[in-house]
Amino acid sequence: MKSSIRFTLLLASGLSLLPLLAVEQATSAVGAQAQPAAKKETADQHQSNLYDCRNGWPSCDASKLTPSELRDAAAARKMRNVEDCMDGYSKCDASALTEPQKASVTRAKRQRNQEDCIRGRACDDSHLTGTEAAAIDRGRHGRNLEDCLSGFGPCDHGKLSVAEGRSVAAGEHDRNLSDCRSGRGSCDRARLTPREVESVSVAQRDRNVDDCMNVSHSCDHSSLTPRQNRAVAVAEHRRNLDRCESGLDPCDPSKLTAAETRSVDLVTRRRNRSDCIAGYHSCDRGALTPADVKAVLAADRSRNYEACLYGDHSCDPSQLTPVEARRVAAAGRHPR
């Protein structure tokens, strides 16, 4: 229903521009008589000009429009102006509105202002009715209370009731206690009770132990108890042993026991043997035992034979046995 009324207002308003466009057309026609005959415009050019006129663009040449098109363009421009005014755009020309249209625009403006107030945006309270102002005040109060309780956004404590103030204060105290226990910079120890200060100190010591166990830069060894220092030392020793056995840095062999050193050496030799057999670049052939060397050479020959059999560029024909060479030749493969 609302859309129908608005469309009727827009359509009716189009007629008000007809006299003006008619004068413009007549003036253009007189000027055209004094000019040489212009080249006849194409259908596409005519449609493009009509489109420009309907949109009120400077490129519009009203003298090239038919009377019907003039009326259509005038109506379109009038409708667009009404829409601009209804939407609150700065290009609105209020002087071109009829009285009913002005009333509709005023109602739309009040509605936009009310919606802005409801959503907490900049608005003009003086344009609200008493009922609207009361409802919006309740909404503002609720948003402020929510901001105060959550600790997010601006909180105006002066607008809280006594009961709300107590609830907000309790929430702020709990958040501060949580910040202190977590070691956050927003912690305010001055607001803690003596018992809370002690609980925060315990949490801080526990957090320091965790930091030391996990080799965090914030670890403070001087704050550890003898028992905690021993636990941290055991954890550090275990990590060093794991890195040494995995061949990772940093590994400090000087911190290993004799048994751990033998274990690391065994794991290292096995890993190197596996790398050499697989043909990895990390292979250290100088660290192989005679038995390992035989196994690695056998793996080398096997890989070379497969490379030659499939014509891979890594094939070394000189390393093939006579039987392997005949098989490669029979397969018609030639190193690439």
C-alpha cells in the first residue's frame, strides 16, 4: 500500500516539469532554425539521448525529443527527485515537491531519524515524540548496561541504577582478578583483596613453572623452588636427548650420560645407514661399517640398474653387470 501511494505521488509530480521542458524545446527549436541542418541522429543515438534526459544528465538534448518523450523524461526526473528527497540525499530539490510530497518526505525523514536513534547512531532527539523518546532512552540504557557488564565499548557509570552499578562493579572486579591470574598487563593489583593477592601469586608461580618447563623466554629460574628446579632440569635434559637422537639442533652431546651417548651414536649410525641405502644427500659414507658399505653398494647398483632400464639420465652403464647390460639393451633403453 505504501509503495503504491509513493508511486502515485511520483507519477503525478512528473507533469509539473512539462511547461519548463516545452519552453526549453521551443527555445532550442528557434536556435536550430538559425543553424545549418545537422546530421540526422541514428536510432542508437536517439535512445542514448533519451536515456540521458530521463536521468537528468547534462548531455541531454531535449530539442531532439518527441512531445511524448519530453513528458516521459520530465516524469522520470521528477520521480528521481522525489526519491532523492525521500532517501535524504543532498541533491534533493525540495522546492520542486508538491505539498503531499513534502509531507511524505517529512515523514520519511522522521522515520530515518528515529531508526538512527534506535540503533545508537547520531540523531536529533528534538524530532522524536514523547513515546519515541522514552522507547529510545530505554534502548540506550540497555546498550550502556550491556557495554558496562561486558567490559567492551564505552560505559557510562553515571547512567546506571544502584543495583546495576553493583552488578557492573562485581563484573569488573572478576575481570580484573582473571587478568591478574593470567598475567595480563591490564591487571590492577590495588583492587584485589588480600586473599586474591595470594591466589594471584600462586597462579603466577605456577605460570612461571610452565614457562620454564616449556623453555619460554619469560621463565624466571630464580623464582623456582629446589624441587621445581630439578623438574625443569630433567625436562631440559630430556629435550636435549631427544634432539640428539633425532639429529636436530641444538644438540649438546656434553650433557649426555655415557649410556645416552652410546644410544645416540647407535641411532645416528642406523639413520645414516638408512639414508645411504635410500641414496639421500645426507648420507655420510665415511661413517659406515664394512657391512653397511656392502649393503649400500648393493642398493646403489640396484638403483642404477633401474635407472638404466627405464632410460633415466642418472644411469651409469659402466656400473652394470653383463647380464644387466644385455637386459637394458633388450629393453631398447638408452640413457637420456
